Amino acid sequence: MTTSSTELTQAANVYHNLVRIQRTLRQLTSSGSLAQSSMSALWMLVQRAPLRLSELAEQENVAVPTMSRVVAALEREGYVVRTADPEDGRAYLLSPTQTGIDMINGNTSRRIKTLEQALEAIEDDAERAKVVAGLKFLADALAVDGAR
């Protein structure tokens, strides 16, 4: 597949804007929010729990030891609990606590509240929906490409 200069320019612009968004969120919410890796893992658990550690690592496209450290931190903060896996006594299942669910639902996350305010500034509902759908489409496309 040949990439045109227009596509490269668009990709550069998207990258630049994503960096701006990330930098702004980090600056505005430097304390009291979870690291991106923790927030992503917690989001996955809220959506798909219960999961084994290996399943969560696979979903997040990271090594099991890396995910183990992320989960340990989430557990210490009270966002995740481990329970015995009824199918395998050697394994355990991960589930979010109510505190973890509240974090993902935006009840306590400064980053999510900041994004909520930015989305509210887009007054046209159709335009706001396009932004949300476009970001999901891009994230999904990157996840497929990243797995190759």
C-alpha cells in the first residue's frame, strides 16, 4: 500500500493533536488520577470482568509481569479485588471494586471530568458523536495494527 503525502500530513496532524491532548490532561490533572496504564487496565476490568491476569495482559497487549505490577498497584489503591478462580485453584480472577467502577465512570477521575468539559464545549451533538466515534475507530485500528 502506497502512502500519499496527504495521508502522511494527516497522520502527523493527528499525532500532534493527540500529544497536545495528552500533555494538557497530564498538566491539568497531575495529581489524583491514575497512570494511563492503570486507567486502561481498570477500564478493561469494568467492561469485561472477571478476567484472569493473563487475559487482562493479553487484552492490554502487555507482558504478564508488567500487568502484574499494574494490578498490584490497583489492588493497593482499592480499585481491584482478586478472587479464587473456581475452575483453577492456582489462578485468580480480577474484578473492579465499586471505587474502581466510580473511577472509570468519571465520578472521581479528573482526566475524565476534563474531557467531559471539553466534549460539552462541542455544542453540536452530531459533531460530538463524530469525535467520540472517530477516536474509537482510530484506537481500534491502532490496536489491530499493534497486534501484528
